[in-house]
Amino acid sequence: MYDDSYLAKRLRVASLGAGHAEFLRNHQTGESVSYDGFFANAERMAAVLTGAGVQPGDRVAVQAPKTQAMLELYVGTVLAGAVFLPLNTAYTGAELRYFLGDATPRILICDPRKLDDLEPIAQDTGVARIFTIGADESGSLVQARNATAPGFAPVPRGADDLAAILYTSGTTGRSKGAMLTHRGLASNSETLKDVWRFTSDDVLIHALPIFHTHGLFVATNVTLMAGSSCIFMAGFDADAILSYMPRSTALMGVPTFYVRLLDKPGLADAARGMRLFVSGSAPLLAETHDRWSKVTGHAILERYGMTETNMNTSNPYDGDRRAGTVGFPLPGVEVIVTNPETGAALAQGEIGMLEVRGPNVFAGYWQMPGKTAEELRDNGFFITGDLGQIDEDGYVHIVGRGKDLIISGGYNVYPKEIEILIDDLPGVAESAVIGVPHPDLGEAVLAVVVPEPGAVVTPEDIAAGVASDLARFKQPKKVFVVGELPRNTMGKVQKNLLRDGYAALFSRRRRSVATGPDHCT
Ligand code: MCA
Ligand code: AMP
């Protein structure tokens, strides 16, 4: 019955005939959910959405706690032929207003605790109906699901139809909705399942959020497509993860997961029976890779992806997993290195812009044909904004970013978005937002602010001024008020000098800050 829906069929096929097998064990409730039980609920969700007026191609936006119900909603949205639009739970009302206004979803699903705040925003942006999902698997959508019979026939969808839109911030400060097709999502997860050897014997510890590519498409789709099982946790909890390792086989995480787990006594014993540790979303320090190998005897497998492309490269399952590299292009994916100015292909070993082509690449930015044309070439290559090189053995190295981006604990933060807000505050002449090394988060967000002549601006003013507009993870961990920003002869702010000056700020053994701040929080 799933035959006509491209992605839904692929998510379901491994569990057909094995429907009693466990798909998920809920860390919160202790409940074990079978494949048949999960898909019956996803079908109910699809029926609720359709009953609420959702048509094929409509966007279904969700900002809700990580729950089993939210996962059912994801698959239910795909079954209904609609487009899943998950939003980070840390986003503020101001941020939500932009996303809802841009994507114009028919339905919004939110945390019941945010309902009062979001109702007026939903009304202003034309959302037809709001449901809720609460952290304890409650809420109006769950009630509607329970009152609905399973057996929904999936709406036919083809390879090029949209299955999801995920917003990714931009260097201009405006977030862009990456349009992800059934083919893109299905082909990438099928490839990962094969290259990482997932089978029905696997148990994945699922501790990533499900509003981003890593936790939603990599972790969840691979589990479903392999007929594996997962231990489904609402968030990262190092002690709980350690306790689950002896009955699990795989973990997927951002580098912060591995840094924190390394602090735990008992890791070596707990990790002994695991077969795979995957890291991505941010650079894994070679030091973390090496320490992990020493303590556990396992080499972390690092891979490289983007919201726009899903996964592009992976270190090998068999063979040398090299620290500081992101491995080889995945089967069917091409990676080339080009001159960032001219776009001309560079010789092997040279450093340049990484460009990617393959079935995994997105269909463009939602209602932004200009932005799409800037980043997606006519020949199908996507310009990633990451600078890298391919070594003589074929391993891809990411050596820097051509885009002004900070990655904090696996979350992307675009400085421009924050600078625009800070520059608008009273008494501020200009600002520069940078990322500096942080032992736990990889990079931490820092703001360097110049007041207008004669104005008195404090770090507290800045922190308070952006608080209601920015998700907490984007808010600067420190603010410095200085007399001026370093500039080159062209007048461009030299962020590299700022980054060098503040590089030791959060280091474990802190050295003095080279370009001393006038004040800091
Ligand atoms: C939480 N906080 C953060 C972050 N997370 N601050 C900066 N950066 C962060 N990433 C702040 C909160 O606002 C709060 O601040 C305080 O830390 C404690 O919050 P809590 O929620 O308890 O934090 P946590 O549970 O310790 O979370 C840290 C985390 C989490 C586990 C690293 O951020 C996480 O799960 N990150 C994974 C992100 C991810 O899935 N990325 C994949 C994107 P206060 O106390 O001041 O209020 S997909 C992608 O990148 C591509 C496609 C790819 O290749 O995968
Ligand atoms: P996103 O906004 O979530 O799409 O972030 C994608 C970006 O994360 C990429 O363009 C890279 O800059 C970065 N990224 C993802 N995986 C890795 C990795 N393994 N090493 C270094 N950077 C990574």
C-alpha cells in the first residue's frame, strides 16, 4: 500500500514482515514501540493532518519537544504527501514569526507551554490550525491521533516532490529554507545504511534533536531503513548514554557528545560491545579522536554533511578512519575543489571551495531563486562554503570556512544575524560577532561592540537587548565593549585578528587575552 509514495515506501520496506520487531524504546516512558505500532500511529497522524485540511505540498511546521509523537508526525506528514518543517525548540517568538511568514505552513504543532505566545503569531502569518505535542507525549495532536483509526493510504508522491524544508541561516542574516526531496532524503539514508552496515541487529542510541538533519534524517531514517531499533532519548544525557551502551551497538553525535563522554569514568567498559561511533555537524578535534581511541579502542567515524545536501563524505567503515579528515565522497556523490573566485577546478591537493553533486543535493531555497542560483550551479554542483582539500589517498579535509559561520555544540550560528540586532541597539556604532575555541562546545559565540562617540554601552545592555530576539544558543557567551574594530586597508573588519586576540578566552588553561577588552560580562 506504500508503493506510490517514494520516501514512505523506503522508510517502511525493511519492517514489512517484521512488524513486531522493536523500532523504538522510549527513554522517558520506558515503553517499547514496535514497527507496526509506530506506523499505525504515523498513519493516524496522516489522517488527522488530512482531516485538518492539509493538501499534498502543504507545509506542516512543528516546534515541539523531542517525543515519539513528533517522530510519528514526521512520518505522518510524509504519508500525507505534505512537507515537514521542523523548527529548533530554542527559537524565540520573533524567530518563529519569520519562519512561519516565509514558509506559510497550513498547520503548526507546538509545545502546549508555548501555545499562548504562538497563537497570535500563527494567526498573523495565516496558519489555519494549531495542535500541540507536550514533552510527556500529551497534547491535542496526540488526542486527535488516539481518536483516529489507522490504515491511512499514503498520498502518492514522486522522487522530485518535496518531503521537508529545513531552515539554515544565511550569511546575509536571513534564514533560507532548504527544499529537500523524497529522492534526496531516501537515497542518502539508503547509502548511509549500507556504508555504515546497519541491520536489524542494530540498536542506535538516539540522543540528537530531531529538528535538524543529523538527528532526523541520518539517525532516524537510517534506523527505519535498516529495520534497526533505537533508544530514543529526549536530549543528551552522558550518564544515561553510558548505561545504554552495553545493550546498544551504535551512537551518532556531535563532537560535544564525545568530549563530554570522555569525562565519564566507566566509558571504556561501557563502550566495549559497541560497534560504531559516528561524529559530524562540526569538526572533531584530532585530540578527541585520539583520546577516544585510547580509552575505548574504537575509532570514531567522522562524516561531513550539510542541511542542503544531507551527508557528502564519510570515513570508511573498514579501513583507516583518519583523525582530522571527513573521509571519502559517499557512493554516488561527487566532491570537487574549486577556486573560490573563478570556480575553476583545482589540482589534487590544492585548497579551495568544496563543491558537491549527487542525488543528495537539495532542490533549491524556498522562494529564493536568486540565492539558489548563487549557490547551486547549472551543472548541479552545490557550492558548500566550506574550504577544503582532497589528499593523495582521496580523503577530504575541511580546512576552513569560506562563509562567516560559527558552529557551537553542533548548532550553526551566523554572525550577521546577531550583528544586525546589536547594531540596532541604542548607543551602538558597530559590532563584530566571532566564534572562539571552547573546550565543550567547539566554538563559543563572542560579540565585540563599539559604542557611538560619547555613548555608554555595557555588555549587560547588549545581552539584554538581543535576548528576546535570539535563541539562547545564538546569544553571545561574552560581550566585549572596545574603542574600535581592527580593519584592513580596504576598511574591512579583520575578524581573524579578533579571533586570534580572544582565542584563549575559554581555553582550559586560560592565557591573557592579547587584544585586551575594555569591559566584558
Ligand atoms: C545548549 N546551549 C548551548 C548549546 N546547547 N549554547 C551554545 N551552543 C549550544 N549548542 C545552552 C542553553 O541555551 C543553555 O543556556 C545551556 O546551554 C544548557 O542547555 P541544555 O539544553 O541543558 O544544554 P545541553 O543539553 O547540554 O546541550 C548541549 C548539546 C546540544 C547536547 C551539545 O546543543 C545538542 O544536542 N547539540 C546537537 C545539535 C545538532 O543536532 N546539530 C546537528 C545539526 P543557559 O543556561 O544560558 O540558558 S545538522 C548539521 O549540522 C549537518 C547537516 C550535519 O552535518 O549533521
Ligand atoms: P548546517 O547548517 O547544519 O547545514 O551545517 C553544515 C556545516 O557544518 C557544513 O557546511 C560544515 O561547515 C559543518 N560540518 C558538518 N560536518 C562537519 C565535519 N565533520 N567537520 C567539519 N565541519 C562540518
